Amino acid sequence: MTSDEREPQPVGPATVRDRLRVMLAVARSALDPRRWLIGGLAALMVAAGGVVLDNLSGSDQPTEWPWSIELGTLDGDRKVDSLLSAAGGQPIATAVRVAWNPELVGRPLRDVMRPAVRIVGARESWSETAINWSRFLVAVIVWSLAGVILVRMTAADVVRGESVSLAQAVGFGFRQSGSLLSASLISVSCFGVLWGLAVLGGLLAKIPSVGPLVVSLLWFIPLVLGLLMTIVALGFVVGWPLMVATIGVEDSDGFDGFSHAHGFLTDRPLLLASHAVIATIVASVAACLGWLALSLTIWFSGSAVSSGLDAFDSRSELQVVSNSLSEASLVGGGEVPARLVAAGSGESADIPFSSTFLVFWIRAAHLLFVGYVGGVFWGVVTGLYLVVRDSADGIPMTQMWLESDDTPPESLGGDVILEPGEDQSVSSDEPD
């Protein structure tokens, strides 16, 4: 489908400056609070799905709730003053930690790949394998749906300069749910077929005497299958976000998303790799700035209220309420005044009912931060797709189709205003 043809499109491939501008623009677009909500809800649904599956199976796999955030390279300095002090003493090392943090910004991909690794790894039982498959499907479905919504909103903002309403974006995402699932299942099915062929070799080896000899003689076949599985697995790791971006930008089907993503991997591997590094740097810096904003927000609010509580009494410290361990807090143990969560029994682990909602609001703030990081991830994926598409397909980064392009002007309502000098007479076939 064609994009907005009413504006002149640039001729020729995009320059390096244009590509950098797009990558910065998609990161800036993640400041939309609506996207924090979408990303946060997606992370919460994936975590909740894991808890439900664990309860059904009796598994004790740890669940990473959105408010128990893994900060990656920033884990060593969760306090703002600690990070600033480290920047003063070791500026280069701190800059590297801030600018390269794929563990923090890649949470959607991490949620999908963790159960996938467990599926092909050591398995204790078939039920455990089924649970891992369920975790994988939940993560793929939820993050694909949230991703295509975020991609659609980001692309419309950056490419067209138009704002897509939340209702329109969510409706678009649900309409594309079948395409999103089919694009992922194509890769999974290819891997499954190759895996099944290798499993046949194991069954053949169970034949007494002859089986092991035949399998050892033909071991080059499992090696070839292993190489093909490696290619398919790497293609899914890199290609899954691009599949979602293809469907979100182009409004295409699952096969088109699969073919586009793998076509980019084979046609423009160096361009894709180099701009993936740029995208990771941009996303890491944006995530660090968001973490600093969250940390200061929580600390300022807690310190201000604590000052009021201590106006006529002795000074009280800030205490963590969202996590069991202070080192797990984004602000290193300072969230709310300790007097608000001090139980009558004197046990610090007990939180009185009057302060129960403190936990809710602090966790809600952490959840929005995780949603912001998810918006940054899908934003840079959108920018990466636009850059590679411009080079591989020759489609300008300023071109995108929206539903409004197919809406005829007369269906918008209102009178049609004619330009000066335009013939306003109405022709008629009736004779005078």
C-alpha cells in the first residue's frame, strides 16, 4: 500500500545523518505515557502468566515481576549519587555501562528467549517441557501484540508526524494478532522439523548393535541439522522483533513479516548489525535517563513527606516497601518514610493496613518504568526496520500507510471547499 503521496518524498537513499535522526526520534517518541502503560501491562501479563503456569505445575522457577527490575550494568550503582560518584572517578567505564545495557533494554526479547532456552536445554520431565512451551507462547503472544501496537504508534509519529489514538492502535494490534502468531510459528515450525529429524537419529541409535554404528557413521547428518537449527534460531532471535515491526509498519500478513525479516538478515547483515549497535546505545542511554528520573521521583517524594513527619519529632529514615531486599530497590533502600510502614508490633517486616497502598503506588511507578523501557525497545526496533527497509527495498523512511489514506475526502463530512478559479458549475445531462 502506498504512503501519503501528498508530501514530496526525498529522492535517493537516506544519509547517515537521516538514519541517526530517525533513531533519536523513535527514542524520543517513547516519552508518550500511553506507551508506558502498554509496555507495563505486557510485562505484568507475562509475569502473571508465568506465576499461573508455575502454580499449575508445582514448579519453583523464579518469577521476575516488573517491580523487581534487573538493571543490567546499572546494578552496581542503584543510587543516583553512587552513579554520579562513579562517573566522576571512572568516567569512561561509567559511560560504557550507561551506553551499553542490552540486558535492561531487551526485556521483551529476554522474556521470549528464556523459556526457549529451557525447552532445548536439559529437561527433567515432559510436563516441565510443556510448561516452558506455554511460557514461550505467552511471552511471544503478549509481547508481539504489545510490540505491534507500540510500533504502529511510533511509526505514525516519526514517519508521518501523526498521532494514532490508543483505541486505533489497540484495534490494529488485535486485528493483526493472527499474523503476528503465524510469523513466529513459521520459524518455530522450521526449527521443530529439524529437531524432529535429529530425534529420529536418537531413536535409530536405540537399535542394539547396529544402531550406534549407523548413527556414528552418519553423524554428519546431525551436524548439518544442528547447523540449520542454529541458523533458524539466530534468525528468530534477530528476526522476531523485525517481523513485528514489518507487520506494524506495513500492515501486512505473517508470511510477509517472516520473509522481510529474514530477507534483511541475508541481504543487509552488516547494515543491520551496525545499526543494531547504534540502536542499543540509543536505547541504553534513554533507559538510563528514565531510571534516573524514576529514582529521583521516588526519592524526592519520600524525602519531602519524611520532612513533614519529622517537623516536630526525631528524624526518620526511608524504607523500602516494594521489595524484600533493600539492594533490589532502584534507589538503594529509600522509597517511603519508615514511620509510615512501622508496624505496631515493632517488626519491620510487617506493614500496617493504613500504609498498604504505599506498596501499590511504588510498584505502579516501577511498572511504568518497565513499560517505558519496553516502549524504547520497540521504538528503536521501528527505527532499525525503517533504516534497513530504505536500503534493502528502496522505500523512503518517510513513507508509511495509515488507514486514513484509504478514506475518501467526502466521507470525512463537511462541505468541500473549492480553490479560487476552480469551476463551480454543475454539469447536467438534461436538456435545457
